[in-house]
Amino acid sequence: MRGLLRVSRLIDAATERLGRSVAWLVIVAALISAGNAIIRKLFDTSSNAWLELQWWLFSAVFLLAAPWTLALNEHIRIDILNERYPRWLRNTIEIVGHTLFLLPMAAIIVWTSWPFFVTSFLQNEQSLNYGGLPQWPAKFLIPLAFTILFVQGLSELIKRIAIMRGELAEHEKSHPAAELAQPRDSMDAKRADNGDDPRGTAPDEVR
């Protein structure tokens, strides 16, 4: 399990780096949008390529930052009910949800969207708008993003199972599978260094 947790931490680190990087594209999209508006007002001209680039960037942020959102436990759920469940039930629901819904869904979308991208690439599909951008790079974002989401789903599943086995401590800020969760022995060592007795707190009681 320790080996799997190391892999999970590597996945989390890569997902976070990707998410933080693509988040800056929101600012780029806003600047392009403002620039287009200013040029249109001042010079009565515009470009479909720049207009389409805005939704390209938005799509990249939305799709490529989704795995990071999952790692941070910021995805939408029925929190008003979820928080009322006992911890073991919440963990069980997460494992079942990841195994039966998230991972199969991500795999199916990768499987079905790849031919969609390949066809567009081989045809060098172009925008229907005059002066617009090629379409295949944007379509490539779909299988790419859901492949990363699938891998992040595996990471979340590993951490959730480790929590239920008592090998991973729950993080205080978010759910047990949050990216900052650490192996229990590391948490105990840290508490020991601070003069605290780690034996007084069971894994299920850490928040």
C-alpha cells in the first residue's frame, strides 16, 4: 500500500501543477476578450480566430483543471446529506462512486472521444467561421482531460482505501482523500516531534 500511496502523491503533485498552470489561462482569455472589444469599438474590426481562441482557453481551463478540482474535493455533491453520514459510510460511498461511476465514465469518454479527435485531425477540420481556428486541437482536449481525470480518480481511490485501512490520516481541511493527506506514520512522527502523543487519536477521529 505504501508504494501505491507514493504513486498517488506523484499523481496529485502533477495534477496540482497542471491545474495551477491552466488556471492562468483565465486571465489570458479575459485579456483577449477585452482586447477584442477595444479593437472592435475603436477600429470597427474583429477576428474570428481571436474570438474562438477565447472558448479554446475556457475549454482548456474547464477540462484540464477538473482533475485538480477532484483532488481538492471541490466537486459538487449533496453536502447537506453527505456531512450527516457517519465517516465509514462517506468513505464507502466515495469508493463505490469512484469505482462504479467516475472511473467507468472517464474511460468511456476517452474511448469514444478519441476517434472523434482522430477524424478531425486527419481531415484537418477547420472552423465554419471565416478566419477561424482549426478544430482538432480543441477536440484533443476531451480525451486528454478525461485520461488525466481517470488517473486522478485512481489516486483518490487509493487514498480512500488507505484511509479505511487506517494507513492514511484524514486531513483537517477537506475530506480524507484530500491531496495534503499524509501516511499515518508520518503524521505520528510529526506529532511526536511536537511533543504530542499520536496514540491518543485513532485514524477515524482525525479531521
